[in-house]
Amino acid sequence: VAWQKARELTVEIYRISSSGRFASDRGLRNQIQRATVSVMSNIAEGFERYSRQEFKQYLSVARGSAAEVRSQLFVALDLGYIGRTEFEPLYQRCVELSRLIGGMRASLDESH
């Protein structure tokens, strides 16, 4: 579920960052795109690792990348690249995703 939600978020981030003034800010556009891809990539890569400890580490990186996306959304909002109506649902998706990843990581601790 977390990977699926990360995939959906990635598509939305690419959509909003590929048009208008956001698209012309290559630095922020590339950074937010890399961060959102990092979330889903780290979930996937960690899942394929052989140890629970490695998976937990990759989930930590994924959660950090989700926080990075949230931070960059604020920059996009502050610069007027996106409006509050675009910002709010994306921000909430990031928060939900961080909670899911945190829950996955906690469940790995509990089942050990």
C-alpha cells in the first residue's frame, strides 16, 4: 500500500512540476522529482533486501525523502509555483505516506 501511494504521489508531483513557472525552475523541479521517486524506490529496494534490518534502513530513507518532498512543496507554494488548492492535498498525501512508512517500520520491530 505504501509503495502504491508513493507511486501515485510521484505521478502527481511530476504533473504539477512539469508545467508553468514550476517547470522553469529546474533546480526545484528536479529536486522534488528525485525526492518523490526516492520514496517509492527505497520502499521497493528495501522490500527486496534479505534482512529485516536492511528493510528498516531503506524505509527510514524513504520516510526522509517524503519529508523532503513536504519541505519542497512549501518552497513551491511560497514562490507561487503552486496554489494552496494544489498544495494541501499533496502535503496531506506526504503526511499519510510518512505515517504508512513509519507503521511499516514499527511493525518490523514488533515482529522481530
